[in-house]
Amino acid sequence: MTAPICPYCGSTAKLIDSAEIYGGRSFGPAWACANYPTCDAYVGCHGRSTTPLGRLANYELRQWKKNAHAAFDRLWKTHALQRSEAYAWLAEQLQLTPDQCHIGMFDVDICKRVVELSREHLKLRSEK
């Protein structure tokens, strides 16, 4: 796997143990900006692999990804839609293919849009 490039400072990311990020508790490997913690961009990896869960994210983007998941996950966790239906709906709303529709890959603006769309969808469903 080629090391990701930090979208904030342009440095090449380095593979580290996530314990460096999470205060001693390891959740497996993570990619962090070579300038971490001065540049606070990082992303965890799938399981114990070196495959990133998404794109390198700074504090602001990590917060918006959490917000997006919290809003979007309510669509399928409250049984408004099946999980696969929810992702298909979101991909259509964002004009993405299903393969492109991963919150881990979104930027701040798209995460904000996910929050807005998800809230609107739940509101419309509750009004019926």
C-alpha cells in the first residue's frame, strides 16, 4: 500500500500504532501525517490491516464524520430504512456511485450535507 498524502500539509503519512493517538490504547495500525501531532491528521485502519478506513482527517473533519454517522445511522438503526437501502438513498442524494458512498472518504462539506439530508429524511418520515 502506498502511504497516503496529508491533504492539509502535503506530507507523506506514516504507519503508526494507534496507541500513539489514543493515549496508550491500541486499536491496531493507523496512518498519521508525518508531522503528527503538529498536523493532527490521521485515519485508522481496517482491522489489523494497513488499509485506511477513509481519508486522513484533521480534528474538524473527524468531528463532522462523527456528526454525519450519527445523523445517517439513525436512518437504518431506527428501522426507517434497511442499511443497504439507506446507503443507496444517500448515494443517489449525493449523486455518487454506491462504491463512492463512504462517510470515511467525505470532506467537511459533504459530511454537513449528509447531516442535513438525513435529518430532513427522518423529519419527512415522522410527518407521515
